[in-house]
Amino acid sequence: MKIAIMQPYFLPYIGYWQLINAVDEFVIYDNIKYTKKGWINRNRYVGGRTFTIPIKKGSDSLTVVEREISEVYDRKKLSRQIQSAYRDAVYLKQCFPLVNSCIMDHRNNLFEYIHRSVINICDYLNVNTKITVSSNINIDHSLKSQEKVLAICKAMNATQYINPIGGTELYDKAVFQKEGISLNFLKTKSENTLSIVDILMRNPTENMEKILGEFRLV
């Protein structure tokens, strides 16, 4: 059983989707602390432009699932901005309905809004990996960092845990091995660090299976 665990991100870069596609089950955190300076509710698209989903004010201790989207969030405006930015993209007509549906989703809970977009994009990419919400797993959720990841792995009977390459300093292969779990890091071969929207606008759906496989495990 291969698993990966990640925070929810809105329309994240291709490496996120490669990670989901590389495992049997993908755990998405809902009960992890929301970080204001992180990328959970913002991303970059063509030209390095950034979009942000505004969040209602709340305690810094709130988790992602406890965060609500602000009433000032203009979904139609963001949809128009992205459509305009990619007006000359070859596959605009093909993929814009997907992008628009993710943006226009009615949910106001931040986690539920992002979770739905992850499911929608997986469907579009024909990625059939099971997606599990972290709070539904029977572990001690007060655990942190590597200990929490190990607890999730053991609860799910994982034999392999795959993490993005950026986590090499966070996790110890020897510690995982001691628990009978192999630890690998996924390094994407793509140089495109923009939102998945950018790749979808430039590639037909039939190319996406190949793109999803363009990574290596270390």
C-alpha cells in the first residue's frame, strides 16, 4: 500500500497531481493549522501573476477546515481573469469549463471548497487514487510532523510513503524503515511551477497521462 499525505492547495502545480497519481491512497489534511503565508488559498498562473482566495478573519490557531471563505471573494472576477490571461491558449475551450467549475463552486468552507476542486481535477485527469480526509483516520491527531505521518501510515497499513522532494529534511528513511515502511521522495521532471491550470491550458487531455508520469522517486 503506497500512500501520500499533503495539505490542501487550490489548483496546485503539476507535482501535486503526480504525487496523487503515484500512490494507492492520498490523505488530504483538513485538521492541520492554516498558515497565512502559505499557498493553501493562493497560487500563480501565466506571467507569474498571483490569485488569492480571501479568508474571513479568525484566530491564528484555526485549522484549515475551520476557515471560511470571505464574502468579498468574487468568483466570477477570478474566473474572468484566468480566462482572459489564457485567451490565446490552445486548449482554453477544452479545459476552461473544469477550471471555471472549481472556481465557481458554491462551498464557503475553505477545506470543502479545495477538496471538491481536487476531486474534480482528479476526475478530469482520470486519476483514480482513493482520497481520504485526515480527520477520519483513527490516530492521535495531536501528534506533529514525522510522528503524525508515521501514525497515519501505520493506521493505513502503508508499506511505502511518498513525499514531495521538498520534505527530504523533514523525514528520516531509517525511522520509517524501522516501522517497516519505505520512504521515497517524488521529484517532478517538469519545470513548470505554476498552477495546474497552466499545464491544462497548454496540453490536450490525452497528453496528461504521460505528464503525470514525468517524475522520479529518490
